[in-house]
Amino acid sequence: MDIVLIRHGQPEWVRDGLNIVDPPLTELGRLQAERVGEVLRDETFDEIIVSPLQRARQTAAPLLSAHARTEQVELFLEEIREPDWHGTPAELARSAYEEDRQRPAEERWDGLAGGGEPPRDFVERVRAGAERHWAARGMYRSRHTLPMWHLDQPDLRVAIIAHAGTNGVLLCHLLGLDPVPWEWDRFVTQHASITRLSTMQMTDGYTFSLHRLSDVEHLPTDARTH
């Protein structure tokens, strides 16, 4: 089984000094999305699933067009939900994240002081949603102490267009790593990057291998952002 994780292109987080909630892509982000569609045009995917947020859907559009696919949105792929900062000064978000980085590690599970979704709830939401999604396709964790999976369809190829945090949670879940409250910082991925995993067959199931993390070779060097 092959899983291709794609991070969205560069989003317009701030406009005129104010925060934007659920931002669209910038002009550069749209270029990055076009390059993703081009580089993956000739690959075969049984399924292409997308986060419900605007920046992921806009990133997915060129790839879906290249494969003549309709959009398949999966709600569990939504990024961690921030406080309702829309229209507030950009400094409010910057200071909230800076304060969070100064906390002891365990306290970061509680989330930002201004509200939003705590990382513990975010990790649980993404993992639970992923398990339901995979189970419907015959993939589930084996009764094993090691990160082993049962697969009904070992040749399945899936592309996922989502976010740094969401993709980080999925990576850890598939590889059998314990979660942390900073998943978006554990596996650092650039905008419109491509991360690849595939399964290796064992005598009693399958385990995932990480083949490439945050590949941006399809982007010009001056179009690489994070």
C-alpha cells in the first residue's frame, strides 16, 4: 500500500495586518499547487482525499483535474482548530504561539491560552477518523505490540491533501509513534511538499516505511516556503 501525503500550498494567513481564518492560497501557493498536480499527473491513485479547509481544497484542485476526479472531502483531515482570530491583529496569533512554545512540554497538551482545539483532542480526532476511514477499506491494526497492520487491499494507492499537523498525526499513527502536542513541528514539511509511505510485508502482516519526507524537488528553489 502506498500513501502520499501532500501539504497545502502557501496560505494567506494575514491580510492588511489582520488574521484570516480558513485562508485561501496566495498567488505563490496556487503556483505550488499547479506543480503538485503536474508532478503527480502520471501516478495512479485509487483514492484522493482532501481536508475541508480552503487552502487544502485549492491545493487539491489541479491534481483532481489532472485525474478527472471529483473532490472527496474527509472532515477528519481538518487541521487543529485555532481560536476565532479572524479579523484580529496578526500579533495576537504570533504572541499566542510564542507563549505556547515557552510552556513545559506536558502543559502543551492543554492548547493555546486563547482557546481553540487542545492538541490532545486534535490528535484523538485525526487518529479516530483515520482508523474509521482505513477500516472501511479493510485496513486495521493487527493484534500485535508492534506497529503492524492487516490489509485487505495491499496494492491500494491513496493521496491525502491536508496540513502540517494533520499529516504529522497520520505519519506517527501509521509508523506506530507515540503522539506529542507539537506534531506539526516533529515532522517539518514545506508548503506543497510530498511525503511518501509504503507498506512492507512481514510474515504476520504489514508495517509502514517512510520513503521520503517533505519532497519539494518539483518546486523552483525560489518557490519553496514553509
